[in-house]
Amino acid sequence: MKLDAIKPKFVEFVPKVLEPGVLYISQKYKTASHLCACGCGEKVVTPLSPVEWQLRNEGGLVSLYPSIGNWNYACHSHYWIRRNRIAWSGGMTQQQIARVQARDRVDKTRYVAMVNKEKDRAAQAESAKTETLGSVIRRLWTALLRWFGS
Ligand SMILES: [Zn+2]
């Protein structure tokens, strides 16, 4: 039984047993879960992050971007959740699936690289600060030596 709608439910913890037709959303843990909309009973977990899924909530009408592609499950379902509606998409060929997965990997790598760059920048700023402090101490030390030396 393919669903054509899903009801969002905002929760702190996603329950172990999911009800069909409900999209559980935990803002706190940045994840959403639902049972595959085809009715196969598989649990679909969609982490919410800039490189995974983005959730849009328009006054209780939720959309997930990008689409849900359950190619790891037997059903191979592919659909969009748009404003609490399930928009069924055509099945993807193995080739298309591989392409999407490759793109996801690239996005993720890029995101990780960006985060690391931020970390590097912070570390550099930190070491620059230490350096400044070091040169101040060195200057004081030199002044002190000069003073004692004279
Ligand atoms: Zn399914």
C-alpha cells in the first residue's frame, strides 16, 4: 500500500516502533525517521544536515530535500516528501543510483574539507596569538638583559 501523505510529528526522541504514515522529526538530534512510504515496513532514517537532508517546515507542512531513495531496500522506492505529501518518483536505474551516490560522496567530502579548513584557520589564529605573546616575552627579555648588562 503506497502512501500519498505523511504526517509530521515533532519529537525529542524518535520512538523504536514507528507508526506508518508518520514522519518523526527530532530537531534536537537533527534526524527524521519514517517507515518507507511504499508500505514495506523498512525504517528510513534521514539525518538532517547541510549535506544530508534539509527539512522545511511551512506552518506544519514539511518537505524534505533531497528525495528519499531507498535503493538499499528490496522495494527500491524513490519519492519526495513535499508539504506532507508523498510525490512518487520513477524508479532509478542502477546507473542513476550510482551517479547520485557518487555525488553525495563528493558533497560530503567537500563539506568535511570545509569544516577542516575552518578548524585549521582557528588553529592558525591561535598559534599566531601564541607567537605574538612569544615575541613580546622575547623583547622584554632582551630589554631586561640589556638593562642588566649596562
Ligand atoms: Zn519500501
